[in-house]
Amino acid sequence: LEAGVRVLRFILLLIVGLFFLANVVAVVEMAEVQQHNYRIVGNALASLADIARITQDLAEERILVDEHIFEKTADDRTRLEREIDRLDADYRRAARAYTPLATFPGERPVWERLQAQVEANRAPVADVLRLSRLNEDVQASERLQELRAGYDAISKDSEELIRINRNVANQAAARMNALQRQGLLALGGITVAGTALTLVAVAWVMRMAARRRDEIDHWADLLESRNRELDAFAGRVAHDLRGPLTTIGFSADELARRAPPGERTSEVLRRAIARMETLIADLLALSRVDAQTTTRAASDAAAVASTVEEDLAASVKKVDGHLRVDVEPATVRCSEGLLRQALWNLAENAVKYRRPEVPVEVAIEGREHDPSYEFRVSDNGAGMSREDARRVFEPFFRAEHTRATPGTGLGLSIVRRVVEANGGKIAVESQLGQGTTFILTLPLSGGS
Ligand SMILES: Nc1ncnc2c1ncn2[C@@H]1O[C@H](COP(=O)(O)OP(=O)(O)O)[C@@H](O)[C@H]1O
Ligand SMILES: [Mg+2]
């Protein structure tokens, strides 16, 4: 499943990435095409303005030439000629502006033909004006009449230019509209598809995760109920063994009294019975931890530590050791009885697994360690290997090199259970042949 989720996450990223890329490409492409269309439309509009100006200049010029013939005074004629010159200058300016724009298919030849016609008209027009100034009105009119075909050709060509530009502009505008529609559709499509895919993938991941959570919950429940059953069973067995063991104890005492002096068997029997009693007591303690734990249980760290100190003082003294207790007062979450048992088990181990060659040093320390409380039980004893340290909290585990010392291997399991049942945790730091420190963390009472 982990791998599945990883692959899925990759696919999701890929989809999002592709989706993003497709959008960018679409937008960039659209922008480019639109830019091109804008240029075309811009060109067409500018061309149309220029052509309109050219057409108007030429048409006006024709009218003025006509008027020239009918004017009688020299002054009026001069005025008209100046006007004609002005129109001609304006025509040239418009033509210069328009020439570089005449790039649409079929446009340039028409434009060149128009310009050529304008040039061809110049000499006859000058002729007309000359005749008109000489008052040869009839001849001038005739000459002007001959120019009609040329003027018609010019206006036809300018109409043709307008038609070409208007067509191109219309086509470009149509393309722009179509593209806008297509772009919107494409973007919409990509967005909808990408979103749908993403949603499907997310839904799938969530379903997988939920199924997995259900599975974990199921197994956790099962495990917990099995554990409870096992505890109850171990507790009952331990309890049931106690009765016969008491009887065996009495009988052993009786046998010892009757035995001849120096007889060792009853001594061996007594020791075996004692070991059995410890084992049963430990098993009962272990099976009762959860039942004894309530969430509201609390005790004073310093008070409990001092009772442990009292209990332990004698055995430390017996081996010429030294016990130091430095525990800050605080209310921790754990019943008094269980906390005493946990600290006692740790301290007892510290004395039990001492090194014979050095006087035992045991320290029990306790400090508030926001947001919890931390006990440290340390010794300068036999220590343990890293491998053993990892397994010490397993029930019945005993390190190879300590097997000669009697024990059940249940003490630390009880400690761990006490701590964990109260929402705390336990750790060990140890160095073989140097010493060991157990770190026991419990929540402060009153805190959550
Ligand atoms: N303070 C310690 N120093 C060295 N070894 C220890 C210490 N405490 C525990 N151990 C090791 O962990 C084992 C398990 O300890 P515990 O659960 O208390 O059981 P027991 O003391 O009955 O053997 C011990 O047998 C010993 O090998
Ligand atoms: Mg022990």
C-alpha cells in the first residue's frame, strides 16, 4: 500500500504538472496567434484610413481642376492652384504612409497601378490648368474629359484596395473570435478533465487510507482484547497456583522439622518454593497493572521516592553501597502503589546487578521536565550490551551474564506496563561494565 500511495502521489503530481503545462502552452499559443491577428487588424485599419485620405485628396483635386476652368479671375485661379498643390502634398504623405502597409495578398499590384495612374495624370492635368489660364476653356474642358477614364481607374483601384483591407480585417476578426471561443473551450476542458482526474485520484487515496485505518483499528481492537484475555488468564492461573503452593510450603516446613540435621533436600525445596512465590507475585502484579490504573490516579513523586528509599536503605547498606535520592516534589499521574512498585523494581535491579568489584552507587532523581515529569534511576553496575538493552522490557527476558542472580525477568515488564498505562514512557541507557540509567517519564497530574 505504501508503494501504491507513493506511485499515486507521483501520478497526481504528474497530472497537476501536465495540467499546468497544458494551460501554459495553450495560453502562450493563443496569445501569439491573437497578437498576429491584432497586427493584421491594426494594419488593415491604418491602411483603410490612408486609402480614404488618398481617395478624398484625388477626388477633391479633380473637382478643383474642374472649377479652375470655370473661374474667370487670375487670383481665383492662383488660389485654386495653391489648393491643388496642397492636396497633392497631402496625397504624397498618405501614399508614403500607406506603401509599407500594402502587404496583403493582391494589394501591392493594385496600389502600384493606382500610383502609376496618378503619375500619368500629372502631365494632362498640368495641360488642363495651362489651357484654363489662357482662357481656352473649351479646349481645357475637352482635355479634362479625356482624363475621365484615368480618374475612373483610380477610384476603381481605391475601391479595390478598400475591399481587400476590409476583407482581411473581417477575416482576422472572425479568426480572433473563433480562437477566443476555442481557447475558452480548451481551457475549460483541460480544467474540468484535470480537476476530475485529481478528484478521482484523491478519492481513491482517501478510500485506501480509510480502509487501512479501519484495518489497523480492527487489529488493534483484536490485540487489545486478546491482551486483556491473556492478562486475566495469567492472573487467574497465578492466583490458583498460590493455594497449592501454600500447602506445599507448610509441608516443606513440616518435613524440615522432622528431617535429620544436615539434610539438604528441604533447604532446596524451600528455595524453590520462594522462587515460585516471587514468580507468582510478579505475574499477579503484571496482570493487575491495567485494572489498578485509573485516569485520575495521582501521587506525590517525592513522597513515593522517600518510601522507596526507606525500603531500600537496608539492602544498600548491607553491600556497603550508597543511595542518593533527589526527587523534586510534584504530583504525577500514577497511583501511589504502582509508582512505588515501578521505582522499587528499578532500584532493586540497580542493587542486584551491581559489580562486585566496586561499591554500589544508586541514584534516584526526579525533575519536572516540561510538560511531564522525569525520574532517572542510575547505577554504576554491570550494565548491558546494546542488544540486551533493546530487549530488557520483554517479559521473561534476562541478560545472559546476569542469569546467576535469581530473578523472573518480569520486573521491567511491570515497570513498562505501569508507565504506559499512565500515559508515560520508559527508556534505558546502559554501557556494559559501566552502569545503567533508566529514564521514566510520567505526565504531570492536572495537566492533560
Ligand atoms: N540496573 C541493571 N543493570 C544491569 N542489568 C540490568 C539492570 N536492570 C535490569 N537488567 C537486566 O534486565 C533483565 C530483566 O530485568 P527485570 O525485568 O527486572 O527481571 P529480573 O530482575 O527479575 O531478572 C535482568 O535480568 C538483567 O539482565
Ligand atoms: Mg528485576
